[in-house]
Amino acid sequence: MPEASTDDLVLAVEQLGAAHNRHEAERSDPTGTSAGDDGENRDSSV
């Protein structure tokens, strides 16, 4: 297995951090509602 250079490791950590931040931003909803939510929970299968 070839050794990774420090630059490669730093880049990988930065990419992982950016991906984690995107994931957390998608999960976080500061308004408590989703885009397009009219405030009612509807189940169209009922």
C-alpha cells in the first residue's frame, strides 16, 4: 500500500469535512418545516 503524502491526507480531511457540513445542512431545518410544507401533515393514502 503506497504511503499518502501529508497534502493528500489534508485534502481528504477537507473533502470529508465539506461533505459532512453539506449533510448536516440538509438534515438541519431551522424553521421546523420543509420547503413546500403547508403546515399540515397529510397522508394521501388514507
